[in-house]
Amino acid sequence: MAGTALQRWKTPCHPKMCRLRHPGRRPVREDMCTAEATASLLQLEETFSACLARIDALVLKPLLQAEPNDQKGKENFKLFLLLNDRFQALWNLTEENYRLVKQKHGSCQCSCIRDIYTIWKGDLFLSSYIQYFVTFANYVVVQGFEHLTKSKSEAWKLHKTVLKQFLTDFTSETSMSLALYTVLHKPLQDHVQQYLLLLTKLKETLKEGSEKDVVGSVIEEYVKLEAFISQVLDEACSTKALWKSLGCKFTDMLCVPERRLLEDSKNLPISTGTNRSDRVLLFDDVLVLIQGNSFQSFDLKLVWVDENCGEKSAPGVHGLRVTTPEETFFLSAKGPQVKAVWRWKLQQAVRQALHGKRDFPLWGRSGEDGEGGEPPACRFFSYVFRLEGRLRSAAYEGEWRWGKPHGKGTLKWRDGRNHVGDFKEGLEHGFGICLVPRQAEDRYDCYKCHWYEGKMRGYGICEYGNDLVYKGYFKDNVRQGFGILENFSAEHPFRYTGQWENDKKNGYGVWEDKDRGERYIGTWLDDHRHGQGIVVTQSGVCYQRTFHADKMVGPGILLLEDDSVYEGNFTEDLTFVGKGKLSFANGFVLEGTFTTKSGQGLQTHGILNTCHEQLDERVTKTQLGLREFPVEKRWKGIYDQFLEFLQSGCKEEMEESFTGFHIQTSKELRKSQEYLFCQRGTEDIAWKIEDILEELVQHQEPESIQSYLEKALKSSLHPLGKLLKALTVAFQATYSGIGANRHLLTMAQEEVKFYAKKIWEFYRGLLHLALEQKGQVPPKCVDGDTSDQKASSVVLPLILPCFYPELFMLYMLYHEREDDLYCQGIVDLSLFPDIKLLEFLDVQKHLWPLKDLTLTTNQRRSLIKDKCFLSATECLQKLITTVDPREKLVILQKTYEEIEGTVSRVVGKDYKLPMDDLLPLLMYVVSRAKIQHLGAEIHLIRDLMDPTNQGGMFDFLLTALEVFSPSSPVPADRVALLLPSRATSTSSGCGCSSARAAP
């Protein structure tokens, strides 16, 4: 409070201050002036110290012995003890000043400003006087002198006469209490004025320079101190007068020593707009409205004052709006001047209350905030709500803005509910963590979620007290959209992944019952399986059926693990019942009525058809769910969230709310929120929304789009990367583990392709938004490019690694039997030495690379294995090292080039292999490469490769390789029949590829 000017003595001096350290260099006249000031100060301190000694001996010590017995008197006496301590500290400081000045004055050295203790330790003097007068004013407010003079103690009676005589000599006041008031403040107040006179005279005698500036700064602080003392005493007297005028009820509840009255509506008329109070009192910590025998008080730290802009006032009435956490009311004045004074005093009182200290001096200056500074609109404070409403009895601690929780805070209810997070205009808004106690249990439901205007909305994780965990989207406090519910208890573990509406499972979803080892893929209604559904069991059995409220209705199709197919009615334990048709893998078909009797097993009345030699592959490898679950209607909840994020303009604060499903643990969710509000590193800044949109605009060229998308899809901070993560979770929930069933291959393949299409659409949506924000026109597709083509050529290769493990497993299961036959054929061919195998495959002898057969001692050429076309074999073996169909096709091309290169080396010239020569050589390389699941690899490449490659070199090589595919109609056990001259057609067993003829 003392100001920084007085502290300049504590820091290294400016060069101009050298004279303060070297008095010998000072002009003689200035030395004489300083010496005179020192002598005056010595006399002043000697007189003042003697005065303080008399007051201590004749006033304070006798009063300290008169300790009262009543409760009120004891409280006041504690305050009097503190006043005595402040008095003693001030007296000791005066004695110290007197001692140092006398010591300097008595020496032979020249005097300097540093010898004047009042200047050198000016901040200490100011602090001591401020502390004394604040404590003195507190004692005045509680009417301490009045209570003190009414004491009935023997010590008081003994010294009363002596004290009265002293006071009579000291002051003309006749009242004992008034005399005490005067004698304990008037000498000290006068002494400050004498300090001022002395310093002013000293300044007048000094020449311009650093010393004069220092003295001038000290004088300014003492002027402030003088004004402060007068204001403190005035406030104390007016506050004391108020307590005397009010009844005991108000005084007992409102009167505290530190509280000061700043303004009273009786002195400066103002009224509430609704006549809700008779009197308005402004204190330095609260605003009080008195109505009859009751009152309301409002903590100034949570009071906001502004102009009455919205409220219509009567003619000639000027209003102020006062906002508090639970109420807003209006103060009306009859003149603009009165309104201006009240507004200024209210704002200054609020500002000082927020700072926790009064200005120095109290009025006429706005302290550290500058002249006329207004209190901040945003504050941090604790408050307990009292009025009716959802926040009744709740305690809030955190940030406020204009009377409402706004920013970060903690809200606690008496029933145990807690909410920690972001608030906006009094409502939960943004990320928050909410604890809700469960009834009759010592557990809590914990919601870590995004909120919008007081309700859960957006992505969140809820950890229920009954071991259930929900990860997904909310709307209006209920689960809505895409989400995962998992039960971790040992009694009945399950996992649901799918759509929610109104807190219930509704729409497309996947349910996994870990106890039964079953997975249901289908539609739901009000938490029940309802509509078309597919059930996959751990044993490999799979069926599709219509459900109604969890009950199976109507006929269905049951696919058994031995390739038998049943079409008709069956029970939940998979027992045939009623009319049905059972097709066996050997081609036999049993059609009739099935019944089950206790102890007699399954009985059938029908017809057995044995005409077919083998069941049609289209039946044994039936693909389920294609018509029942259109790919565009699956996982609609994931796409809707991203679409809503796009439509909102991609606001960064809403990103986690819309696209947060990439976060799967509570710890990651908390970190993601810290990321949103923390100081980010340079790597993170690159993925802020505004930077993402800016970078999109810079990567519109075809050659740079793919590199940008690759980087975006790999990032957990980019919206497209978050979307891919959510789709990966949904895909794994459907097709991994129990869901790995060959009858779901086409469903899975369709989904992956559709994922690529949607990601491309959302990329275009982000680009469109970015260009709109920059005022540019979005470009149109050129060269006949369509969304499907771009999705297949650009996006699909980038996202395939995320789905490859589950997808390739389905391909392997689909082609399992054919690949087993193929592997057996490869094992048989691996027994052949190189020369025998080339001869067996009818490879022309002039194409044999015999020079590659390096012989060792006692080794015959006819027995050497795995040496011919070794480079091509090693190249083809790399087919299983990548998941990208493009890279697999490149490997096939390099394999062809290695074969052709070896042949050219053998014949000694460039040699273009005709088809008659290529197919046997390719068969040789395939047999030596020993790729275990070649059929699955070939069909995956064919189904997922870029459509633009059809009809080109890649298509030619793939078609050539398909000749040896296990699913080819050529008998796999007769490899010798795989001759190049024969026209061969291939077909994807799952209907994913059309028939093609070898070129």
C-alpha cells in the first residue's frame, strides 16, 4: 500500500543518487538544509515519543486491567488488545527513529537524506500507521469505547478518576468515551501532519535532482496516508452511527468489526424497482436490502452492476441493474447524478472486495487497476444456492460471469451428486464429469461426457455402478446414436455395439453374449431383438431369422458347420420343427415336416431326394444379410455424428463431442480434454481445426491428396482419423472372434468399400467447407471421376490395413476347403526336383535355366530343388507381406518381369513370353513359392483392387494367376491338366467377381 517510490531506497541507486552515498560531494547549502531537517525531526520525535509514553502509562495500561466479564465485552477486549499491540509497534518505531536521528545528529559527519529515517524507512512508517488506524476504526465500529467506560471492574473504578483528570488536561471532551476516542487518535493524526510539514520544507530547500524527487515521492505517500486516516475515521463513525440507529436484530447479524458502511439510501436516496426494500445499505463487503424486520445481504464478490438497459423505467427515474447468483433486481434513482454516484461506489466496492483489500486512500483513486477501473465480469468464487430450483442446496466453486457459473467449476449437491467440468451461463456446457449415487448401494454412476445447455450431448463414457460401461453418444441426458454397452461382471458378460434411441437399443446393432458364445447381428427395437437378424455361434453354426420382441418368428435359414443347410422353422436350441428343407453337403435334399418327441429324437415325414451328386456351392456358401441390412443403413449413427460436425462448421470446441469415439478409455478421454485447453506443442498445433482446413486447401492436386489423406487417417487428432477409428471399432465388433464366419464375407467386404466411400465424401465435405470459409468455389470432379472411383483408388488402400486381419480371416474361411486341396497339391509338387517339375509342367526345354543349377561334390543335376527361377519365386513370396491390393499387383508384375528376365538370360536375347510359355512357368513359380492361402489372396485382390486396373496388365497377370486358384473349375488333383492352351474360366465363389477368360 505504501507505494513503490519509497522502496527505491532498497534497490541500486541511479547515478544521480550518488550524492546520497557521498555526502562530501553535496553542496554546503543542501547539507545545512538536511541538518536543519534532521534537528527538527529529532525534536519532533522526542516530543511525540513522550506523548505516547504518557498515553501508554495513563490510558492503555489502566484500561488493560479492566477486563470485562460479559461475552460482548470480552470480544471487544480482544480487539482492544490488538489495538494496544499496534500502538506499541508504532511507539517502538518512533523510538527507533529518534535513536537513529540522535545518533547521526550527534556525529561529526555531514547529514544527508538517508539519515532521515522517515524517508529511508517510509514504507515501514506508512504500514504501521495504516495498521493502527484500521484496528482503531474496527474498535470504534463495535462501540468499544462506550462499552469500555461502562465496565464495572474494580480496576476500572480505581483508575477512572486519574484517567478522567488526564483526559481533562488533554482534551475538552466531557464524555469519557469520546475523550478516549480523541486521545487515541488525535496525537497520531497530528503527528502525520507534522511529518508532512517537515518534509515539505525540506523539499523546498533542495535543488532539482534525484534527492528532491525522492522527497517528493515520499510526500505524496504521506499525503495519501493523511487522506486515508481521515476517510477511515469518517467511515468508522458513520458505520457506528448506523449500528446505533438499527435494532439489535440487525446489529447482531450484520455488525462485524471489519465491515464499513460506504453508502446509505437515506443519505443518497435510491430504491429498488419493485419496492422490495425500505432501505439500501452498501458496505465494503456486502449489499444489504432492508424490508421491515427482515433483510437480504449479497456478497459483493458475486454482485455485478450495469446500466438498466432492458427494464423500462418511469419518466425521470434512472435505474441500475444488480445481478447476483440467484436474483436480479433494479435500483432506481431520481437523478442521473445520484445514479452515477451509486454506480461508481458499487463498482469500486465490488472491485476492492474481489482484490481482498481497500484502496489507498479509500476513495478518489482506483488503486492498481487505474483510475475508474471497473470490476472484472469473470470471477472465481464459492457459493451455496438457496432458492428453489435444480441447484437448491448445491454448492458451486469455480468461475462466474454475470451471476452465473461460467467456465470451469465444481458443483456438489447434498444427495452426493457431483459435477466437475465446464459451465456456460449457469448450465453444464462442454466436457464434464458427473457422479450420481445409486440408490440403496454404496456405488456411483460416473458420466464422463460432453454437455450442451445443461444436458448430456455428444460423446461420453459412463461407468455405471453395476459394472456396466457405456461408450458412445448422448442427447438430452439419454443414450442416443452410436454406442457400446459392455458388462464386465462375471455373472452375465455381454457387449452391445450399435444404435441407441431414447436410452434404448434401437436400430442396427451387434450383441455378443459371452456366456452362450453367440453373436447377434441385426435390428433392435426398445432393447429387444426385433426384425431381421443373424446369429453366429462359437461352434460355427450360423442362422438368419426374423425376431419379434426377442422371440424368433417365421421360417429362417440355418447353416451348419458341415455345409448342410436347413430352411424352415427351428427353435432357439436349433431343433428343427415344422415344415422345412434340409440340404446335405453330398447333394441329398430332405424336405418335409420335422418333429421332436421326448426320448425319440428328431422325426421327419417327407421326401429324400438323392439325385444330386453334390450340393450347389451357392447354397453351402450362402452370404447372409445383404438384402436385409443395406450397407448404407449400417452404422448410420457414426456417419450422422460426423455429418453434424461438418454442418456445425467444424468448431474446434465441439470436435470431441461429435467425433470423440476414437477415445475408448476414461483416462484417454480426460487427456483429450486437457489437450483441448492446454498449451499445445508444434506437432499438435498442425491438427487444430483451422490448420486442418487451411492444409486441405493447399493439397488439392491429385498427387498430394493421397499423401495428405494418409497422414490424416493415421492421426488420432484429425477428424478423418477419428472417424476411421470409430469404424474400425464397429467392424471388429461384427466380424472378429465369434463373428469370423464365412457366410458374412460379402457383408464385410461391402462395408469396407462403403467406409472408403463415406470417408471420401467427408473429405470432400471438409474441403468444401474450407474453400467456403476462404470465399472460393469448390472444384468439380474432372475426367469422369466419381465418388466410388476415388474411394476405391485413393481411400480404400489407405484404410484397408485397419480391417485386413478380420477381412482376410473371412476370405480364408470362405476358401478354406479349396485352399486345403491346393496346399496338398503344392506339397505333392514340392517333392519334384527342379528338372522333373519343369518337365512335368511341359515347360519347353530351351527355357530351362540349367545354368542356375550349381552342382557340388557327389550331387546330381536331376536331384537339385528350389534353384530355378529363384528370383521370381522370392518375389512372389512377398505377396503375403502387404495388405494393399495395389502393392500385391505390383508384386505380381515384378514376378512376371523376373520370369521373363530369367528366360531372356537363358535364350540370350529379349524374349516376350507367349501365353503358352507363361502359364507353365508361372505354375512352376507358384508351386515353389508355397503361398498357403493363395485362393484367399487372389480373391481379395480381385474384389478390392482399383477398378481402373481392369483390362490392363495387372488384370492380365491376375487372370493368369487365377488359373491356379483353388476355386477354379479345373480339378485341383490333376495339375498336369492345367495346360496353357486350354481356355479356362474363373469365378469368385462368393459372387464378388464375374467370370473371366484367360487371355
